[in-house]
Amino acid sequence: MAFINPPLIDILPGVLDSEKISKKTPSKSNKSIEILTVPKRFKEYKQKNVAIPLNQNLFQKILSEVYKTVIVTEIKTKTDLMKLANRKPDLVFSGVKYLDFNNEKIWLNDFLDDHHISYIGSSRKALNREYDKSIAKRIIKEAGIATAEYFTSSPGEHPLKVSVPIDFPLFIKPLQGGDSIGIDALSIVNDHIGMTAKIAHIFATQKSRSLIETYLPGREYSVGIFENEVTKVLTAMPIEIEVDKNYNGHCILDFDTKKNDIERVHKVVDKKIHSQLSALGKAAFTALGGRSFGRIDFKMSGENRPHFIEANLMPGLGKGYFYRCCSLNLGISYEQMIIRIAQNRLVS
């Protein structure tokens, strides 16, 4: 990746949508940043205790252009963690959920909160709200934000059509997890037989209950959110995600589409929809207790009304949807996005 220098984001806190991109490299900040990692487990594709993997060497290079002290710290033992607490860096940059020391589980964000150390992303409590999609939808509904009617189920819980509390067609996905895992062309069901089969498949393959919702046939959107720690002002960045029709004639963002990167992402040019999504994205982020940055997903109903789908309060920091939210709305580079994530969490 080509490193851009200059320009870089001005490091002054409180600079938001109208932030100025400096034309010359500013003097480096004295703030200290530690990029925290944990040892990779042998031949394990995805560690359960890691929410998002970080390219620590790349992030160190990017952040070192603006901050004097940027180090990569690998936490192997509880002693390593306590040393981090004693150093008390101004910011921890990490995608780790929890640390396991001889069967003692320590949730990283709880630990950092207890030691008054700032970090990127949301609190454990907020991440737990997001993780269970039914909890997130309940909170969103209580906040007055539209979301499709829903219920949850496992095999055998709704054995008859009359026991299904909402009307077909329905959309079915795992209650927990992300990356559209468990979503495919059979996620849209028009009858009880299809519903029962999909619930059974999710339980067998994902070991998860299912979230069953009223199917929303409209366009799909995602709203990136930045929060500035100093001002508490939120910046919303909506994008539209367009996919082709599958063999059943439906446009759904399923696992294979994401895996093969064949969806198309656009800037939201309709001013009314942009305004609606921005307001709803901010409201949902706040209702769920989001902090730092995140993404809120929406889909249109048949009446073209945006409905909350789910939230991602710790989105990946590659060149995925969150980066495209930033690029299309703010016109900033990948490097500038990483700097802004750090900048927004540092209190002067």
C-alpha cells in the first residue's frame, strides 16, 4: 500500500465533517499509543477472543507519522497486561475481546476501563448488545427506530404454521455472529416447511438459534459512524450496497457475495435518504451505547422506509464497508481513516 505523506489529517481534536487536511506534515503529538496483539493460535483460522485482526505493522507505520510513541505490544501473560496498565498509554489500539490466562478470562475493554485507559471501539456492554441481534432489535425498537417484526427460534419450537407469530415471507439468519455467515438464497422463506428447514440448518451448522424477521424487499444501506471523544459529536457516513438477484430472484447480501466481493458500493446521492439514514444511524449508535466508531445497517421496506437490520460496533479495519463509508463520504484515504480513529479517542 502506498503511504500518503502529506497530506494527513490535522491532529487537533474536535475536527469533524469540516476538518481541514493539512498541506504540510504537522509536528508530531506526544500522545502514546500501544497497538495490542495476542499470540496467534497454531492453525486456527479465527480466534474466538479476537473481534477483528489488526495489521499491526501497517498501523504502527501510519500512526507513527503523527504520534511520537507508537509501539506494538503482544500480551502473552497477565504480567504483560499489568505492565501495560502501569505504562498507562494514552490510547490502546486493539481488536482483542478477552484474554485467557490459565482459565482466568479478562475482558480487555473492562480492564482498560477499570484502569482509565482509552481504547478504540465500544465497551463490552455495548458489544454484547450488538452480538445478540434480538437484543439489539429490542433496544432499537424501544428507541422508536423502525425495525422488522421478529422472533427467535430453534428446531421444534414452532412446529406448526399457526405457531408462527408473524406473516410470511420471512428472512432467517443466525441470532449471533456476523459477516453474513449462515445467510444464503434459502434465507428468504415463503412457507412453514422452508422456515423449519432453514432453522434446522442454522442450528446444525452454526450451533445457533435463528432470528426470524419480516422480509424487507428494498435496497440495503450501511451507515459508518465516527464519534469524537472531546465533543461527543457523531459523524454519519451512509453508503448503498447493491447486489444482483440470486436464482430465487431476490437481492440479498449473503455470505458468498461478501466472500467473493461481488457486491457494489455507492455513495448515497439522494439527499432525503442520506439525511434519513444519517439521523437513524446516529440514533441507533447512541441507543446501543456505541463509542468511537461503528457501522449500522439498514434495509428499505416495500414502502421505501429504512429499517434497522443490525449493528457492528467493531467493524473490520481493512478496506471493507467502514473504509468505503469514510472514502465515499469524507474523501479521506485509508491512512487518514486510521489516524482519525486514533485522533477521535484522544483527549487533549
